[in-house]
Amino acid sequence: MDILNKYDIPCGPILSMKELAADRSLRESAPSWKWSIRAGQVPHRRQPDQAVAAAPEVTRSPLLGEHTEEVLRTTRYRRRDLATLRAEGVI
């Protein structure tokens, strides 16, 4: 970082999640929230340049196969084909 700072190139350390959670200056300068996943809650920090009026809505990622039928409906599959796939346990 010393070399980059010498040439006025913006830079900073790359911190682990544990280091980020423990960093006092980040806790004081950036609002945070926790979002839930199957394994528990994950702390998350907003970037200092983001608006701080309200935390964004954070939702889970889709489960494996959750939207398969919806996606197949947008392709060449017809309802009859989807019914067959469903009956055979493919989807």
C-alpha cells in the first residue's frame, strides 16, 4: 500500500470477514445489518459511499430447482411435457 499511496492510487487492505467484523473504524463509520441464511445470520456492512437512509431488502437465493418449471415454461416445453416431467419426478 505504501507504493500505491506514493503515487496517489487509492487502495486499502483486504480484510477477512472476521477482521471486518472486528474493525472498530468500520463499525463507527458504516451502518450494518444482519441477513439470515440457513446456517444463521451473516453480518454485512454498507459501503461508506452508499446512501444510509434505509437498509436494502435482502432476500435469500433460490433453492436448487426452485424455479425449474418456471424457466422451462419460457422455453420450448409445453404444459403436457412439464406434466410428464413432473410425474416422472424430474422436476
